[in-house]
Amino acid sequence: MCKVLMSINPEHVSNILAGTKKYEFRKIKCKRKIESIIIYSTAPEMKVVAEVEVTDLIQGTPNDVWKKTSKNAGIKKRFFDSYFHNRETAFAYCLGKVKKYSQSKKLQDFGVKTAPQSFVYIDN
């Protein structure tokens, strides 16, 4: 098990922190099993703000994944459909406990030089 640092839009970060977004949707799956996601809030914030436990992974067709996650997706169906347009498979990381950092951190604190396009593995 490992941790990953993910770049996430500030609007989605707010919803994760508020508990209204219980899934992090991705087009590709991490090759390793992950225990938590370290959240990098993208521009304009550009800081590492929290860590969230990953309790499970749902994968399937976008339609199947939406059926299982829509109630707590924290995003609109239109956004979901646009994100997974022309994709055969969708992935949804199920989010558990959120630990918001009292002080935001820099990417360098995790040995990362630039914001990842999607995610980067963080060795414990």
C-alpha cells in the first residue's frame, strides 16, 4: 500500500473537505493499491491542503460507475459525462476520513518538484 499525491481542482477540494464529494474520479487507475490521497489544490491555491483515506476502488463502464456513485459524487452528471467522454472504463476512488492540514504544505515537502498532471506516488 502507498500514498499518491493528486492534483485536484479547488472546487472539488472544497467538496471533499465538506464531505459532499465521497469519490475521486479518474480516467486511469494507479498501478499500486493506495491507502490515501494527498490533495494538491490546483491554481489559484497551488498548495497541498489535506490527506484523505481511500477505502475502496470502483471501476467499470462510466454508466455503471455513475449509478454506484451519483448520490455522493459531488459533481454534476454533465461534468462526469464530459470527463469520461469516449472512455470505456471509469475509476472512482472511495474516500474515507479526511485530514485537513492545519498549515498547507508545499509540493517540495513531499519530494515533488512540479504539480503532477494526474498523480505521483509518494513513498512513506
